[in-house]
Amino acid sequence: MVESGSQSVSQSVIQSVRQSDSQTADEAMRVFEAMRAAGVCADAITYSALISACEKGGQWARAREVFEAMRAEGVRPNAITYNALISACEKGGAWERALEVFEEMRGEGVRPDVITYSNLIAACEKAGEWERALGLWDRMREEAIVADTVTYSTLIVACERSGQWQVAEALFAEAKRTLGK
């Protein structure tokens, strides 16, 4: 096993690849494989960065493969890992997969957060599933998770695109009241 300093460097390299639009998921995978060849053990942070790199590269199915490999190695996913995978599914237009990942997350006892719900709502919005988006928002509120600007904006767009103007207007009014903007 290689010391944690090497792991931090490898995670930073994967993060920089993930954050650069000019880079690809393939490059992040090469860094990951080199890291592994050097004996550095990957943790949830490393896998989350790699899943995000797949998301940026538009490869939601590959992100899922990385997630499954992580679990097979006994690395426990956290909320950040699940959020990265849900975001990859959302960006890839795989809204039903995003909902499946959400249910897996809950089944594993990992608590969703505002990012989780915002990504799920965005996935439903892109699929024209405005009623599901509102259902997720209701569930979010039942769990006392506070919506942010991204959540409200995505909900409003979902309703607007589906011709649900009154609902969109009510959400806008609530956002102004709740967020104070």
C-alpha cells in the first residue's frame, strides 16, 4: 500500500482532469490505471472524481461501470459518489437510471442532500417528467432538505416546459419568499 500523500496527488490529478473541459474521461481513466499500477489504493473520493470525469465526458454508462467496480472492491460509496453518478445519468438523459441510483442510495442508508434532489429534478425536467420532479420536491421537503436556487430554477423550468404556468408561477413566488431574492 502506498502512503496517503501519493493518494492525494493522484486524486488531485484526477480532479484536474475532471474539471477541464478539454480533457476526457479516457484521460482520467489512464491516470486512475497508472495510480493503481503504482499501488495506490482508491477511496470514495478518487472514485467520485473518476465518475465525475465520466459525467463530463458524457459517458453515464461508463460512470456506472466505475461505480460497480468500486463496490466490487469493497469501497463504500458516500453521498458525493452517488451524486456524481446521478449527475452522470442526468447529463446522459438516463433519468430512469438516475431514479434507480437514488433508490439504491437510500437502500444503502446514504442520506440524500439538496444536490441529490436537484440532480434528480433536473433529470426529470429534461425528460418532460414535471410531475415526478414535483414529487421529488415534495419528498425533499418531507425530509427537511431545504431547496436552493438551483432546485427552484429547475422545478420552474420543468413546469414551464410542460405548460404548467400556474405551478411555475407559484414556485417562483415561493422561491422569492423562501430564498429572499
